[in-house]
Amino acid sequence: MEVKEKIVQEKGFDHTLKLLEEGYPFIKNRMDLYKCNMFETHIMGKKAICQE
């Protein structure tokens, strides 16, 4: 799979607590915020790529 657009990287060390706080809307909230359909974050200290 070839990625043609740059993946947005969420700033910060870890976003596990935000994921637990927001639940399922976590991904959609970030996509709306960054105006993208794919972004990189960190969950439990590991890189995670989230996409629509």
C-alpha cells in the first residue's frame, strides 16, 4: 500500500487516557480536528495509525 499524503502526527507522548475518556469518537474527533483521514498517535506507549 502506497501512502500519497503525509500522515498527521498527534503531538504528545501518549493518548491512552484520551482514548479511554472519549471512547469510540476518539478517532473521528481527531480526523475532524486535523482535517485528515489518517493520523498517527501513541496508545499505551506504542505507535498507532488510525484511519477512516
